[in-house]
Amino acid sequence: RSSDLLRTEWGTTMTEVDQNEAGFTFDSDEEELVTYGVGPCIAIAIVNQTRRWAGLCHYDNVHHKVPQLRAFLSEARRACGPEDTVELWIGGGDNTDQATADGVNRSREVAESVVQSLFPITSSPLWIDCGGAYDICVSAASADIMFELISSDEPTDP
């Protein structure tokens, strides 16, 4: 997880999860996790509303990063009880560029398969098919996941 901390106007901190990283935050941390510019990459955001923790990962070429993705989701699974309320979202996967579409589609399939092996998918993946990118923020304190679609002409760096 990145150590880049940003203080928000509400007194919480935002920790940036860079590409090919994953992180967790807990209610007592008063922290949000954020990642920027998820276009053809895959991001998975998870919030355990019962135990008040959240996790976020942002990977490119997921089909080559199955061990990292499985480790992130396994850690999340171990932190859940059998009756916990868990919300999990998969996003990204913009496959509108023909040069990268095959790899992105493989990443989509792998991400769904790995997630399904550890968590039931309760919502349809938020695949981007519009030439754009997502910024994603998760919060344990508010038990919330926020996706913001940014236009392709905006910079993807914070």
C-alpha cells in the first residue's frame, strides 16, 4: 500500500493505492483508500459493513497477477465472519482500444473468476466500455464505495 497520505477537509486521511497495489483500512483509522485512473486496469473495492473495514486493489494485466489478487481477496475473506454484510465491486476493464482489448477481456474473466472463488458476486461488474477511467474511493468509517467516472481528456493523476 502506498504511503501517500492526503488530509481531507473532514479530518480523515486518504491513502493512495497505486497501480499494482492493494490496501486495507479500518474504522478506527479514520482513513479512506483512493485509486486514480482505473481504465483498462481492474480495481476491486470491498467493504465489510459489519466489522467496519474496507479494501481496495488496482491491477493492470490481472491475468498475469492472479497470485497478488488471490492474496488480497484471501486476506479479505479471512477478515469476514459468516454473518457479515460485505459489499464487493469490480470496476475498470475499458476494452475500447482494439490494441489491448484481448488482454483486457482476459483480465475481466480472471478477475470475475478469482472473486467468485472467494466471494459471491452480488452486483454486476462495473466494466467501462466508454473510453474513460474511474477514480475509486472506499471508506471503512462510512462503509461506502464511491466510483467517479472521469472523462478521457482529464489527467488521471491526482
